[in-house]
Amino acid sequence: MSPELKRELTTLEHVVLGLIGQSAQTGYSIINALEDGVHRWSASPGSIYPILKRLEKQGLIVGELEMIYETRPRKVYTLTPDGDEELDNWLRSPLPWSEVLDERDVVLIKFLFMENRLSRDEVLEWLDEYERLTVAYDGPRRVFH
């Protein structure tokens, strides 16, 4: 297995998987989704298209050329079964303190993705854990303010 296939995905790569998991996407539609949202990531072609190539090389997504009205073809990406598994594992993973404290946008994005992917019980359990961690952080912080 190549080193590229072994490395852990970045948060942005997981977000791209999540967007593709919601519906088939083109690079352009992913860029627009990131630009229109409240995300902190670069949505430039220079960051998104290399991610799509890496995810495709890793077998997590598959791209198919689509021709519409004889215009320039576009590549439409969908998740593979491995991509589905990777995305669901990321959504189910324990919340790291960095997300609870500093990266609340990541928490919101995870929640939005998991709504349609995980069971109701899993989502509620995840929300309970997020609340527990938030309260655990906020309690001592209030004492010192």
C-alpha cells in the first residue's frame, strides 16, 4: 500500500467527502458550497481539485465524466463504499477538544452531515457527548471570569 493510501485525511478532505455524501458533486459545486457557507477553508480550485484527485486515487470517491448539451464535460464525483465507511467513521469519531474549543464550525458541519447518514440514536448520543464536553469546558471557564 502506498504512503498516500495510509495517511489520515485532513478535516477539509472529510468535509469534501461529506459534501459528496450528501449528493453527487463536481469540483465547481464543492467550491461554491464552501464559498457560500460559513467555512474557514480555502475553496480555491488550487485546493479542491488536488483533494478530489487524492480521494479518487485512494478509492474513496469515483468521478465520471458527464456531457450536457455538448458543452465541456464535467466530472461528477460520488462516494465509493470505502468513502462511505471513511465518512461515517469520521462522523462517529470522538470529539477532540480542539473541535469543542476552537473549531465549532467543524462540529456544526459534522452534525449537518450526520443527520442524513447516522441513526437517530447515534446522533442523539453524539449531541449528548458534545453537550457534556461543552459544559465540562464552560464550567471552569466561568469560575475564572
